[in-house]
Amino acid sequence: MVLKTIIEGGSISISSNLTSSTITVKNGGTLNITENLSINSLTIETGGTLNIAAGKTLTINAGKQVTINGTVNYNTTGKIKL
């Protein structure tokens, strides 16, 4: 079963793996990655923001969807792994 997480406004910090979760960040929403974690797929819509903390890795499960039309902020040591 795939869980759907939708961030429509405000911000949320995720610090545990959501390997079966599909995450969508809508206009005005912010997703903060504060620990290394894995998710199923990710969509950042226009006006949405993804922040990745220094030294942290966001892993998108192999073969899954990533769509970024919003903003991604990461320290030089933060990264997205596909």
C-alpha cells in the first residue's frame, strides 16, 4: 500500500523513512529533510519548497517518479539520490 502525504501549506520536517510514501509539496508548502531518509516518489509543485539539511541524503526509490517545479534548497553536503 502506498501512503500519500500532501503538504498544502506551512512546513513539515520528516526524520524517518517513508519508503512506501508518495509526497507532494504544493504551493506554499515546505518539506524539511532533517535526517537521511528514503521515500517512494516526490513532487514539488510550483511555489513548493524542499529543504535538505547539511550532510543529509533524500533517497528516491529506484524507478520512481521525481517532479520538481518548485524550489530545492540544500547545503553543499546535502543531496538527493535517485
